[in-house]
Amino acid sequence: MTPAEKHASIIKSTAKSLGFDFCGIAKAGFLEEEAPKLEEWLSRNYQGEMGYLANHFDKRLDPTKLVEGAKTVVSLIYNYYPEQKLPETEGSIKLAKYAYGEDYHEVIREKLNHFLEILREEIGPIEGRGFVDSAPVMERQWAQKAGLGWIGKNSLLLNKQRGSFFFLAELIIDLEVNPDTPLAKDYCGTCTACVDACPTDAIVGSGVVDGSKCISYLTIELKDAIPMEFQGKMDNWAFGCDICQDVCPWNRFSKPHQEEKFKLHPDLAEFTNRDWQEITEETFRKVFKKSAVKRTKFKGLKRNLDFLKLKKSE
């Protein structure tokens, strides 16, 4: 076994021990094929008000500009599909499933820090950084290069064993590691379930989403008033949206996660539409203290709820 093969074995066993469902490895380098795609996406203003997506263009395409001397990108999958879901009765308020429990940024970042510590103990001095939706890293493209799945029509990474209800995270390190084989095949075929189901027509091409029309963008990233053209099209989503994932045939393979911190907050399980309508800042702080929902702040959540024109329910 070569040192690069041994490193790959250590990395994959460590990933498993830390609860990651899948681990793939790719050689760090410039994402040449992605550069024109990203440039066109930005030129069409599909980023909406997410101006930060146009920043650090070179870093977004080249991990060696994020970690000096980077040789390897380790891509990781961490499941968040819930066993207990919010009530799914007609007219009930919806939150993206990833926001049911504690903020994934904090939970997974802690695991990535531990991951690097273990690698340094097992292998020796390693320079690197962990990323979880927190820096200009094209995580889906790197996961595909690492053999973990393919980019679906909804632009999400799809995995044959888990669908898409998972977080992606990366370790960019200066260690030589034996890479995995990229997944070249697209297993979506002629299916257009996600395209057909999107109520705001945000999926404008295969693997291309107009972010400015996406319900997740409208309820989280957009800071101004939600444009009236989306009135009646939000399908009661108050934070994020799972429509394109819920209808995806590959998500029939989703299995409940085993992460205690991602479990549905007990208070949320009892929320009625009246509770949502009358939510106070005090309740918001209590229920969403450790949640990703705090990102939109109380004011943002209220704006979303008001836009949905909720009817009070007993």
C-alpha cells in the first residue's frame, strides 16, 4: 500500500467513525469546466441579492487559493433526513427539514475540526481547513469529482443510496491522497419531477437554478420585501423549501438520520398556524436559539409569515 492509499484509508475510516455517511476524495486543482458555467450564471443575475457569490471568483474555482499548498479535497456527506416531520396537513406552515434542529454549521464544523485533529495524530503535520457551506467552495462539483453523486436537474447533488437530504462538507488539505473516480453518469434521465413541481419556475435548465426565484432565497437570503409576483406561489414555506427534493424519486432511498442535535425541536412539533401567526420575539429566541432559522431573524420570519397571509387556526 502506497502512502497515498494509506492516507485514503485513514481518511475514510475516520469519516465513518465521526458519523459521515459517505466520504470521497479528489485531487485539488482549478475547476476548469465550471468557470464558464459560473460566469454565465452570474451574468444572468441568478444570484439575486446574494452578491457574495460573485466575490472571490478565483477562490471559488481553485481550492489551492483557499489553502496554500492544497493537494486534496475530501468531500463528506452528513444525513439530515428526519424521522419526525412537522405536521403535513393542508395549509400548515413548512420549514425546510434541515432547519428542524440545531444549526448544521455548528454541528458539522465541530466534527471537521475533530477530523483534522485525528488526521494529524494518525499521519503527522497537515495544513488544512474544514468547510461547511461557509466559504467559496463549489461543494457539489467537488463531491461529484470525488464520486459521491451527480448534479441533478435541481442543481443539488444526488446520491444513489441517500437521495439528496444531506449536508455536504469538505476538508481541503495539503496531503497527497489517492483520489476516487468521479461519477460521470447522470442518473436523472428524462425525469423532470423537480422542474414540474417548482411553483416559482426557478429551475431554468438542467442543473441550473435561478436563485432569485427560489423559495429558499426568497425566505432566507432576500432582505427586502418579497416581490408580489410570488404571492400565492410560496406553498406555505416560511423558511427554505424542500419541494424539489420531496418529489425526487431518488429520495425514496432517504433514511432517518442518527444525529441527536438535528431532531425536531419539541415545541415546533406542537405549533399550529395560530402559534405561527402570533409568534413573539421571545418565543422565536427560545425555539430557534440554536437553529439555522435564526439566520433570517425574527423580523425576516414575520415578513415571510405575513406574506403567506396565514389564517388563524384553532
